[in-house]
Amino acid sequence: MPRITIEPFAHSYECEDAESVLEGALRHNLLLRYGCKHGGCGTCKVRLVDGDVDEHGSSFALTDEDRAEDLILACASVPLEDCVVDVSPTELSEDEFHSGDTSRPYDTVVESVETLTTDIAAVRLRIIGDRMPFVAGQFVNVEIPGSRLVRTFSLANCPADDDRIELIVKLYPDGAFSQFLRSDAVPGTGVRVHGPYGQLKMRLSHRPVLMIAGGSGLAPLLSMLRDCATQGFDRPVTVFFGARTEADLYLVEEITSIGERLRGFAFHPVLSQSWGPDWPGGTGLVTDAIARWSPTLAHDVYLCGPPPMIDAAVPMLTAAGVRPRNIYFDAFTPAAQTVPA
Ligand code: FES
């Protein structure tokens, strides 16, 4: 059986036949960062220093640049021989590594489903029993009641409110979770949630913060903003929020009111499709609006939105001089997952 050595902790374990690097670690009560477990989110990206693996990750979660830097997805890589894997890219501490997986299932009930726009809703769940400690930026996997399907959503609530889960959900005409929300999600309905997962979080630094949200992707940034307001965050924060029309913007009043509690806060809603003559915000693609605003080397940038927005934003930011290591996002793909075993 192939042996995996995890650096920089110099700790090794064996993988069984056809077992991924991640599955082997979890079976040995060790933690590697992960989210979707199916090659879709990129959370488990680590560096293969030695050895060879059979991998089947998504091209979005693992780019050609990643492959050129010997990065692999631990959840989608089965070792073909003894391997050395460096988990430094995931910023996992040695304590976290040895304390194993603390994510687990939580039983919740629906508290409310609030329509925010014609195709976006805020879903609030109350956790039954133990609270779920999490960091702003993390996400959960939600089982769709009555099916074996799972959907991944970022947490929108403040980590201080860890007895609840708030999600911002894009509604699709034929989406399984959308159907559940439209037809069956009356208050009190049970929903099982697994988590928390992911490594997106606000990094400690002295740099000003730039947040870029598109469509339904406000949730992790809203969680961070709510946390910043609670904690008395003292670095300047600029938020760009892209939508098609004014009717597609949501929670603008709350973002504005959080901004009044933060130092050096600026909010730039940007509309890409249509706007009235009195529209005071930006127009065009949100990425173009940011390029005109001109981020600099100095910023930490947090992104959440549809993959095309992230694909456009990252090269624009790096061309503007933002260091790639200061750009943070979780890359969700919309593929359905099945309930984890
Ligand atoms: Fe590996 Fe999501 S956990 S890509």
C-alpha cells in the first residue's frame, strides 16, 4: 500500500487501494483541508513533492498553472506509489492536522425563506443541539430533503451567531434545492447540514481590503463584513457588488449600515445590463469598474461570484499589481453532489 508523507509535519500514513490522499488522511484521524470531496471546489489543493498519483479533478478547481506548479487535489488523487505531499498551500497548522476532522453533520430546521430578488433567496436555518463554530468565509454542504443530493453554500451569518445558518441561494427554475425552497421549506422543516468546510477567511495583515461579489456570491463576504462590524475591524474596506439591474441588488441597506460602523468603508454597486438615468453607482462589468478604480499591490482581495467573474477578475487584479497570494476565493462548481457516505 502506498505511503503518504505529509510535509511540513513529517508525518506519514498508508492509503488503501483506490483510496485518495484525503480519504487516507481522514481514515487515520488526520485532517487535510477539504470541502466538496469531489474535485469541484479546490479547497484541498496541495503540492505533490514526490511520487505519482492518478487524478480526476475538475479543470476549474485545478488550473493548468496549478498543474505546472505540481499542485493536486487531495480528494481526487489516488497515489500510484509512495508520495510526499506538502500541505503548506492550505495553511493548515500542525495542531489542526493532528486533531483530525471536526466538521460533522448538524440537524437544523427552517426558520425562514426570504425572497431577496426574483431569483435569489435568503434561507435561515436554526441548528438543533450543539452550535457550529465556524470562520467567516467557510461553507457547508446541505442535504436536499427527500433526495440524496447535496448542495454547497457559503455561510452568510456572522460567526458570533453560531446557533444559526444563513445561506444566500440562487433560485433555478428546475433546481432540486430551489424546488424544495418553493414548495416544502415551511418553518420547522428539518434539513441536515454538513460542515463547516473551506479555508477562505480574512487573513491577518495591515493591507486594506477589497471585496468583490457577483450575483448570489455575496454570502461569504457578508459574513466577513458582519464579523468585521462585530469585531471593530480597523482596516479600510472597499466592496464592489456586481448585478445585472438595480432589482438584482440585495441587502444594500445592511451593507451600507455595516459600512457606517467601519473605518474607511466604500461601497460600489455596479450594474451590467440596464440602469435608470438617476443611477448613482457604477455601470458595465464589475471587473471593468474595479480596473478603473485601480486596486494596487497593497490590497488583500476576497472574491465570490460566478466562475466567469472570478476568471475575469483574477488576471485583471494581477495585471493591476495585486499579488496573487493576496487574492482569495473558493471556487465552487454548480455540479450536484450526492450525500457523503
Ligand atoms: Fe477537493 Fe473540493 S475537497 S476539490
